[in-house]
Amino acid sequence: METYYNPADLAKFGKIGDFDKALADKFFSYYNEVFKEGALTAREKSLIALAVSHTVQCPYCIDAYTTDTLEKGCTEEQLMEAVHVAAAIRGGASLVHGVQMMNHTKKVMM
């Protein structure tokens, strides 16, 4: 089946430097630093990345961080809970913008 997102492309992520090595090196340096243990554990960061992957709807990230969270000992229940947190924030963000609509409606209707 042909898709826009070829799962095999995830393994090619490191090749983004082929067209601009200097910028890719800077990105990967930053990326690797972000995911090091710090105030948050690597496991916690992986769960956050999984949730964010769903909000930005990146199938490559979803695959990568599903695998990563499982490898770091997360359960299926924890993965799904992270996805629900992402969905709640995304839904809430849409709904809170309804206040903008309500404010504008009141202004226009006056």
C-alpha cells in the first residue's frame, strides 16, 4: 500500500544533513541534549515526546516514541494515558478559542 508516510523513511532521519550538514549537526546536538537525563527522567521525556507527537500528528515521531517509551519500561496504559492528555490539551485549546469567537460575536452584534 502506498502512503505519504513511508515507515522506512524514519531510518533516514539522520540523512537530513545531506543538504546542509552544519544545520543538521546543530539540530542533532540540541536534540540529543534535550533528551538527556535532567530534571526529568529520559522515560518522562519520552512520554512527553509521545504525547506531543500526537498533537503535531507526526507518524514518524509516533512510531519512534512508541518504541522508545516501551523500551524505557512504560506500559500500554501509560502510553494511552499520555495520548489522552495530549487530546485533552488539544481539545481544550480549540475550545478556549471559542472565547475569542464569543468576544468577537458580542462586538459585532452590538
